[in-house]
Amino acid sequence: MTIDDVMQWLKSLGVPAGAVFTMARLNTDEKHRIGVYQRPQSNGMQVAIGNATKTRTKYVQLLIRWTLNAYETELAAQALYDAIRAADHPTIGTSTVSYIDLVTPEPVDLGADENNGIFERAVWLDIYY
């Protein structure tokens, strides 16, 4: 499973309306953008005894960069969060997902960009496949 696979699956959810998904760096003046990135992990690879590991994990961070309005940004981020939470064993790329762990109980408010005031939220998820 690649980050591009995750991004394509997120696009297929259709929320939030008008979203542009990207794996590239977000420009500071663009609104309605969702960045999809690999999240660094420090706990190393998890391998079962006898090296019989059948489950892998993809650590993902989403950056929802929406509008100059904090409320609209919260609604957009929550719509995406709820759609991910409702997913039931989706296929992402060629992998069937066993479980998606939304690491935080809701999208995390990151405040407004210092340069132009666009509000941002973050969602972290661990995808087990």
C-alpha cells in the first residue's frame, strides 16, 4: 500500500465537497486542500515470533487546509474523519484493510496559517492491512 493508494481511496469517499487532495507540499495561499503524508513512526517494525507477520501498518497524516473560517474548516475535517470512521474493511490499492485506527478522537485544530490566516486541522490514522 502506498500513500498514493491512500490518497485515491480518500478521494473516492467524496468528502469534503470541493476538496483537492495532494501528496505534495501545500502552497500557503491555497484553500480546500488536503495533504496526504506518511507519518513518521519511532517504534520500529513489528514482527511476530517466527517471522509469520501477516498484518502490516501504514501510518498516515492528513492536513486539512480549508478556509479563513475556523468553523468551515472544522466541518470539512469532521466530514472526512466521519467518512473514514464509517469505512468497513475497504480495499485500498490492492490491499484489504482489516482496521483503521483514528489516532485522535477528533480532527486536531492547528489554528490558522501565520502568513494568510487559512485554518488547518490534522487527522492521524493507522491503517492495518
